[in-house]
Amino acid sequence: MLRIEDLFTSEEHREAPQPADRDPLREPDALFDAQLLDARVCPTANRAALLFDTRTAEWFPDGNAALLVVHGLKSFQ
């Protein structure tokens, strides 16, 4: 079983199992109905992860959670 922690700490880049039709980070209000459940930052690895509950988000009909992992992070605000 794949754990969220494994995705966060992994050095290999993985594509989403089912990529979204549009980029939720560039679409206005795409994450409006999603609830942020957890945020993790690893400053030594320049990495951050955001875990969202998307069960109530109309923009994400194909799942109930979304994980965004950012590599090469320079700042987190």
C-alpha cells in the first residue's frame, strides 16, 4: 500500500494516476470547496506537501483527496 508520507519523502517524480483536465493552481477558485487537511514542509529538502479533502469540491469529481507535492521550494508563506 502506498502511503502519503512515502510520496512526500520520495526523490522520484511521479505523475498523477489520473491527471486533472485543468491545472487547479492556475484555475480561479479551483480549490475553493476543497478543505486543507495537512501541510508539511521539509526545509532541508526544499519540499512541501499539501493534502486536500476534495469530497465536497465540484472541480474534482474523480476522487476524495488530492496531494500536491512541491520540489525545489524556495519559500513557503
